[in-house]
Amino acid sequence: MKTTTRIALVALALIITTIAPASAADKPNVVLMLADNVGWGDIGAYGGGEIRGMPTPRIDSIAEEGLQLTHFLVEPGCTPSRAGLMLGRYSGRAGLGTIIIGGTPNTLLADELTMAELFKNNGYATGMTGKWHLGSEEQSWPTRQGFDEYHVGVIETSDGTLYRGHMERAGIPEEQISKVVPSIMESDDQGNLTVAREYTVEYRAQVEGDIAAASVEYIKRHANQDKPFFLYVGWTHTHYPNVTPPEFTGKSTHPYGDAIMELDYRTGQVLDAIKEAGIEDDTIVIWLCDNSATPTGSPFNFRGGSNGPWRGELGDALEGSLRVPGMIKWPGKIPVRKSNEMISIHDFFPTFANMLDADLPTDRFYDGVDQLDFLLGKQENSNREHLMTFVNNELAAVRWRHYTIYPKPFVDSFNNPSSAGGLGVRVLNNELPDVYNIEMDPQERINIMADNAWVCRHYLRIIAEYKKTLEKHPNPPGVSLTNTVF
């Protein structure tokens, strides 16, 4: 071959490379798995697992092969955390600061921009399986909020599987029962949702396997296609009631442990599907929890979960409610390591926006911060220094660095009867907040307000900055079933 011809071919190759579409490395697939009510002390990588008789090797493998977050924070309940994840904002900004109960007014509104829409608008195929819990109105459906497909759809929560038995015992007519019992939903080609079956306690034992199977099928169908894909897997374990199929029942010494072990196995099925499709290096895998476990539930019902060294549980704003397992891997891109830098569930939205080079709307305020350089190991520190936590629209806690400040301290009330978590109470303590050093005192037993009042300067600054954002972007009223002021 003549030298001039060779030079011409090389030049042509460079031109083609320049104008070629972005590679998978530029737009990787994203598989985001969200567990339900799993505590810090439940997962092996965080000190649980094997020592509690319920090993979690497949979940642990994500931490071992990627970035394990030991300071990952969420919101206090299912709906609020899912809203924070999907929207990149505090849940109260969307009117979703309380757990959605069917028939109540709070629901994800049509004008919100979700993570699914972010991916879809940037050339991704988008699919979801499992639990949604952001509203059952049509405007709130996953397929009306950016997802092309929705399979084995648990549109609300697993609590509803108990409705039928209670209502039947109360003598409620079947025509009324059928209107409120939860259903498993499936989408058609137009994104319409239809009822596939009733979500009963019996089917509760089967649903996790079906979610895994639908997720595996989606990965097989979309792997190596022209479009990258975003798959959101909403697991239902370990939300009450914890029932499992026969092959997992009795695997541990407790139904909760059985559910953890099934969750681990189902996670492994998704990981295996990614590997078998040959797309591991081109796929970001994220495994998170929406909130913590409910070890007590009531003083008379130990459910088996553990929030590790932290005080609190699902429903309060204590550390045990907010700090949960979180891990992310992207082979060759995200360095393998463990980090105690503060990350919140709200941060994934702006981080993905940066990864996709997408502009975010300016008509709303985003509480999430871009963490792409931190995840990729380009910087050691997180871009987050504080986090506010709300119960409905009321401020319940402020984290600044390793200090947590509670305007109204949370207290147990064992003679109510109740305990901690969603059944606990808050008190007004002489108009002064409680201050705890989480690193020194993970159980939050020593109120250091007297010697560390200077921390309140940052507390007041954070509140003032938040209130400033409300001038242009006021929050909608929070939904309350107890406020009787008319």
C-alpha cells in the first residue's frame, strides 16, 4: 500500500471516530436497585449478614467491587425517600413528605421531572419493576413519569396485602373490598396500566421472584441495543409482612432473615443477567435502601431488623432511620473503595444530569448535589456538607458535618404504648435543640448542646438558606390526616 493511501485511510478513520455516536462508556446502562426497609446491620458488608445467620454474599459483592458508602443518608419513610431519589429534591417540595396511603391527596404530580424522564430525554430506554409508592393516580404512574415499561408493579405498598383479611373479618362487602385491596400492575405498549392480579399475602411470598424475573428479562432484551437503558428495580423485601417462598422459608432462624436471604439471591439474579449479557463494564449498578429497618414496630413485636450502631428506626429522623446501606459499582470507572463522605439519596439526580450533560430546569430548586467527580475518584471529598430532614413539612433534624441537631428531641414512649420510629414522640426542650456528635456518640446518648452551642450558628444558617429558596419556590401544603384545624 502506498504511503499516501495509508495516510488517507488513517485520516478517514479519525474523522469517523470524531463523528461517531457516544460510546457506552459515555452513556452507560444504569441498573438501580432499591431495597425496602433494610437496616444498616442487616447487610454483611455493614457488619450484619453471616454473623446474624443470614449471609448476603451477592449484595456484599457490589460493595467489594465498587464504592461502599458508609455515610449514605435518606428520608424517614418509603414515599419521601423515593420522591427524593426520583426528583433530586426534598420530598416536601413536591408535597410528598408523608407516606402515601391510597385515597389520600398526596401523589406525584404530572409537572415533576423524574429521573426516568431525565434518562429518557437523553436517549435511554427506561424500564421499572416492582415497588413504586409515589401515587396510583394516572398522572403518577411510572409510565406517565418517564418509564417506557412497568412490570410486576407494586404501585403502593406491601401493608395493603393485609387489608382483605381485616375487612372480611369486619364484614365489609366484597364490592367495597375489591376497590381498595392492592393490585399488581402491568403496562401495555401505550403505557396504560392494567391489573394483573390482586396483591395478596399469598402472592407476597412470590412477588420478589417475579420482580427479579422481569428485571432479568428486561436486561436480556435491552442489552447491546442501539440505546443504553435505565432499569429501576423496586424490591419489596424486607417490608412487613415478611413472607417468603418455600425454598427460602426456614433458611435462617427468623422470617426476617429468610427475607434478607431471598433479597440477596434476587439481587444476584440481576447481577448474573448483567454479566451473562456481556455488559458489566458498560453498566453502573447501584444498590440502596429507601429507609431503615423497623426492629420493634411495637413494644410487643420484634420484627428482626437491625440498624447497627445507630439509634432510631423507620419513621423518625434519628441516625438509625436515615443512615442505610448504599453501594455503587462501575468497573474501570468507579475506583474500588470505602468512603465515609456524606452522600444523600437526593444526589443521584443531579449527578446523573452531569453525567449525561443535561441541563436541569430553573423553575424549581434542587437539594441534591452533583457527586460525579467524587464517585469517579477525581476528588476525595463529597460535595455535601449538610442535610435537612423533615417529617411532613416540619423540620425534624439538621445534619452539619458530623453533628446532628434536633429542634425537638425524639423520645421513646413505652407506656403509650409505642416505642421509637414512627410510633415515637417529640418534645419541646426549653426552646433549645439537642446536639449530638455522631462520630463520637453514634447512639446519640450525650446531648452536647451546652458545650457546643456554636454549632447552632451553622444550624441557623442552613435553615435561613433553605427558607430563602422558598421565596421563589414555596412548598405545597403537606398532607395530614391528623390536623383538624379548618
